[in-house]
Amino acid sequence: MHKVSVIIPVYNVEKYICECLESVMAQTLSTGIECILVDDRGNDASMEAARKCIAGYSGPIKFQLVVRAENGGLSAARNTGINNAKGEYVYFLDSDDIITPDCLNLLVERASEYPDAEIVCGDFQTFPQKDVHKLISLQGKNFPESSFDKSWIRSVFLSSFPVIACNKLIRTDFIRRNNLYFREGILHEDDHWHAQAYRHVSGLAFVNKVTYLYRMRPGSITMSDGVEERRLENMTLIFSEMFAKEVEWDKPWSDWILKSVGSLRYIGNKANIKEKAEHCVSQLLPTVYKNQSAPFILRLLFKYYFHNGVIFSSRLFYKLYAIYWKYKG
């Protein structure tokens, strides 16, 4: 059995795939790596470039090429990789990004120190322009080397823990046992996966060193024209599913819902689709106050202070919300 299964979905990245693969080949971890390339049926020469790159490699990493029957998107390609993984851990790497030579060695060492941690996370940095992306970076967050404290994990997992699926060693049995596959057919599949995983994570470990270089490029999914409206539609779909779940309702979950609804409003204001954002909010909120697992008082607050899409306008709501959690805790 391999220690790590590196899963790389490949779709229209002819220009970048070899650099990505070369960063895997350069790993200082000398044994226990398999690299699964999932061909998601793009329309360029990405896979030909990948095959040429692999053909010249003679090291210990086992490369496996899996061809999907048809294009299914990033989530479907990742799920295909998970189903073919033989490693104790999976590691997601996007095909236009690269990892540092010591990436897997550092993460595996930390995982060996804390074998009960389901997720081991390294730090991120953007390139070619060197920058810190707050949403995915560990910098300034003062996370410990590891934690198995449920209350601490829940306090950070939906707020400051990097949402992106890449650059994490994730126990393969953790994914399969809890059915934590990626939701197919949507943008922001990482957000959906992250909210699903919240209920199951009991141990985290960290490597406070940059191990992943995230490429910022025009033409990527998250930077293409019209993406804000698609973001709004997809985030609404994700939130409507998650808000309606019958779960153990705690403050981090409740705070995440507030933040999520606010993010829809932000998208609407930013992209000049405010009317549609308001409609999405008004459609989402009933899923909260009709959810029987939500505390009754909170259901009332959501019902009467978030009315017809008017949100974040009531100081009274926040005051009552804070009082509830103060006395609840």
C-alpha cells in the first residue's frame, strides 16, 4: 500500500501540466508515492504533454493514468481519483499548480507524528506573483502543530481553516467511511466538501511552511467572464443543501450560516446582480427557520429579522443572537 496518492485532475492545462508533474517528480520523499492523473476529456494536448513528461521519468513514483468516459468537471475527476487511490492518504493537486520539493515529506512526517489526525495541512502561496491569499494561507493564524480538541477544531474549521481541498493530506478511509466525495456539477465544490467534513473531523495537524504554490492565471474557472453569477447560483445551491441538514446545531455552524448568507449579498453587490442575490437570500432563509434541528429561538430570529431578503440591518437581531449564544455556552 502506498503512503500517499497524489490526485491530479487534468483538463485543458497543456501549458502547465509538465511543470506540475515535474514538481511531483522532484519530491524528496523517496518512497510510497503514487500519482494518479485523471483525464477529464479536455480539448487540448494536455494528456499528450503529460505522457511525454512521464515517459522521461525513471524514479520511484508510480504514475497511473485514468481516462474518464466523458468530461465531468473537477469534482468528478477528483472522485475518480479517490476511487482509484491505493494510498493511506490522498493529496489533491490542481494541474496548473506546483508543490515544493519537500512538500510531501513534510506532510507525511507530520502525519506520522499525529496518526489520528484525519487532515494534515500545509501553507500556501500564490505565484507567479508572490502573495499571501488570506482564505487559503496559514500565516497569521497561530494554529498549533496539532489539535484533537473538538471545540477548538469546530471554532476554526468553518471560519479560518483553509477551505481549498488542495495541499492537505487527507486520510483515504476518512473520505470513504464518511462518504465525503465531492459534489459534482457545481463551482466551489471545496466549500460543499468542507461543510460536509465539519461534522466528522476529530483531529488536525499543520505544517507552518509553504508547501503549495497556487497559480493565479487569467482564463481559470474562478477568473473567467460571468463567473460571479455562476458563483451566486452555485453557492445558493450549496447553502440550501447544507442549511437544511438535520445536524447537531452549534455556534460555529450558526455563525457559518450568517457568514454564508452575507457572502451571497457581497457577491450581488460586487457583480451588480443585487436583485438576484436578494432573491437567493429570501429563498435560502426558510431552510434555516424550518430546520427542526435548529434551536427554536434562533429559528424565530431568522424568521422575523431576515424578512424578504432584508439582511444585516437589525442591530436587535445581532444583540439577541449574541445573548442567546452567551447563555447557551
